[in-house]
Amino acid sequence: MLKLAIAAALAGAAFTAPQAQADAAFLARPDVQRYIDEQVATGQFNRPELEAVFANVELKPNIIRILDKPSTSRPWYQFRATTVNDKLIVDGTAFWQGNADALARAEREYGVAPEVIVAILGVETHYGRNTGSFRLVDSLSTIGFDYPRRAEYFRGELTQFLLLAKEEGKDPLTLKGSYAGAMGLPQFMPSSYRKWAVDFDGSGHRDIWSNPHDAIGSVAHYFQLHGWKRGDDIVAPASVAPEAQVDKLLADKFNLHYTVGDLRKMGVAPQTPLADNVPAVLFSLETAPGVTEYWLGLNNFYAITRYNRSTLYAKAVQEIAGQLRQRYYASLAQRPDQASAAQ
């Protein structure tokens, strides 16, 4: 215990010792010691600062139980009912009004429409209301060391998390997020944070936990670097001919392997005007029990699925964005001074 006390005292400002009771058993585990050895060998950390952190990790077995629960895929009509709702639109409109300048600048600099950024932040955390209550060092350590199926990936995310804490001058024992290690208003994983988070307000820190401007800029930057095209559509309704190889096309999931012209030849036709050279992917939505609609996902749909690899998620974002835009500009129409400024 004396060694731990000395280690904590030697740790840098970003790795300050907490008041919580130390878990010497976790620190002493061979796999944890091996991880510490590997990180010290990179030159990015010293042993005292890592020991100060891991001596205070609290493993969360309930996270493993959550991960072991079999996932069930909900049909669109159930997913939409719990994801696209009026409160999200009302609160999103207020969020847009309160952060209009930052959203407009994000659109100018990154090309991503404000309503899409707001929709993402709404779906992810209801504009910061639900960012997660787990200490990130606990959740990432629990999965990284006690869940073999995903251990390698989450140990990598743990390393990225410790690095971002050093870079931002944060105590890693205080930062919180989801049970799976996602952080802040946009729910970035640590590696995503280090790659794509931005200091959008020039404060010197990339604060996606409590600074909505940094969260806005970070989401926009993410989409720009994942191929977002300014002004392009996200989806288009489609009709499918009886002879179309629907199962084969739907199995393509999120991939833009075909153009609209290719799909026309395969019996899939867009119901809105689209040029034949536009890349697209066919996806389906069960809008009611036994009732299926077909849609084409376009380039910006693909970009949304890079954020969350779910067609239901991407379609929900598209619908929420459309409703947000309508509601926001309707509110401006009632305030002529704001409407003219937004032009």
C-alpha cells in the first residue's frame, strides 16, 4: 500500500489520486500488470501514473451481464415509436435556437446541415441530458479485462481514453460516459474523440461533455471526414419489381456497391428524380406488421451509418432532421428579425 501511496503522489495533474478506496487486487492482476508494462514501454505513460489509476478502478460486473444479453432486432415501426417523438423535436428546436451561430458556422466550415447535427445529438443523448453515469475508466477496464470476446478492442479504447485525459488535462477517474465507454453529447468512443473531436469555440480544450459548441463542431467534423456531401439528399423512396433480387440487394447492408442506374436494371426504381450515376443501396422498413417499404440510401445515408451501423438509426436521424428543420424555420417565421438574419 505504501507503494501505491507513493505512486499516487508522483502522478501528474491529469492523473490525480481520488478519494475512492483503492482496489489493490485489480492492480495486482497479471493481465493488468502486463498492460501497464506495455503502455510504459511505449513511452506515453509512466508506471506511477498508471498504477494510480488502476489501483482505483472499480469493476462493474453488471456491464458484462448487459453485454451478454442476446440482442433482438426491432422492426422499424417499434424502433421509430421510441426514437422519433415530439419531445425530441421540441427540445431539439430549442437547442438549435440556443446554438444557432455555432450550427451555422459548422455548416459553413464542414458542409453538414444544422438539422442533421441536432438530430444526431438528440438521438444520442437528448442534447446532453443522458450522457451516461459510468466512470469511463471502470467501464472500459471491465470490458477490456473481463470480457474476452471484445477485450482487445476495449483495451485499445482504454489506452485512447487515458491518452485523451493526459492531452486534455483531465482526471481519468472523474470522466463519465455510457456502460460501453461512449462519451459526451455525441457519444464518441475515445478513439473517435482523439481522431475527430474539435475545439470549436477556441477554448483550448475539446469538451464534448459540457460544451455544446465543441460537440456540434465535432459531429460536423466527423461527417465531413466520412464523406458527407453538402446539400445532398439522404434517402429516396423506391419501388421494387417482382423479378428484383431483393434478398441479394438487401444483404448488401450499408455498402454503396451500385448506382441508381445499376439498380434500375435490377428492378429497383427511385420514386423521386435521381441521376443514374448516383451511388445507392436498397434497404427495407417494416412500417407495420407484415408491411414493408423500400428505400434507397444515398451517400449521406452511408455517412450516417458510419456513425452508427444501423439502417434504422440512419432513417430515424433523417426523419428527425426533417422535422427539426420544419419546426425551426416555422419558429423563425414567427420572429421576422430572426428570419431575416437566417437568410
